[in-house]
Amino acid sequence: QAQLVESGGGSVQPGGSLRLTCAAPGDIIKMCTMGWHRQAPGKQREMVVEESSDGYTTYLPVVKGRFTISKDNANNMVYLQMNALGAGDTDVYYCGADRCTRPLRGRSYWGQGTQVTVSS
């Protein structure tokens, strides 16, 4: 089972910025919809942003204009730049890959999560 490995979480003051990084196998980045999701204790995981293999991007409305997903195909990385962070952004953030094209069709992959805490 391929692993997605997140890094870059931490604590930041309101209004601050963080960049999360997801290291993933190159074929997964090319063939799957890559996304960032978040989950608070006792709540369902929600999609924050995802980008399909053909470049179509969807953002959770409350993060649009503040968060940006990007891919570095040369280094097999997916990033989430988060700006103007607020307390409502405090969650565990997960990198995920699904809706893959052949030959990975039907598979999905998740990272272990990285904590983001926004607090003064």
C-alpha cells in the first residue's frame, strides 16, 4: 500500500500562514485526484481542496481565496498553502488520493494526518 506522508503542520497565530506538504509516489499524483481534507474530533472529515488529474480544482467555500493547492511533479509533492488562518481552521489535515485513472482505478490512499492549530 503506497503511503502519502504529510508534513508542515504546527501552531500559528490567527492571520498567520502555514504550508503543508504531501509526499506521494509520482504515479499517484499523475493518475489520481489529489486532495487535502480536514477533520476535527467528533466531526466528519471534510474536503478542503482537491485537484483532479486533469487539473480541475475544487475548494471548500470557506477556504477559497485563502488556501491554494499546488503540485510539484518533478519532486512528487503536493502542497497546501494556507493564508489568513483562523481558529476555525484548527484541525487534523490529511492528504488523500482517489478517483484514480487506470491502472490505479478503484484505489484510494491517505496520509497519517498533520495537526494544524490556530490560536493566540
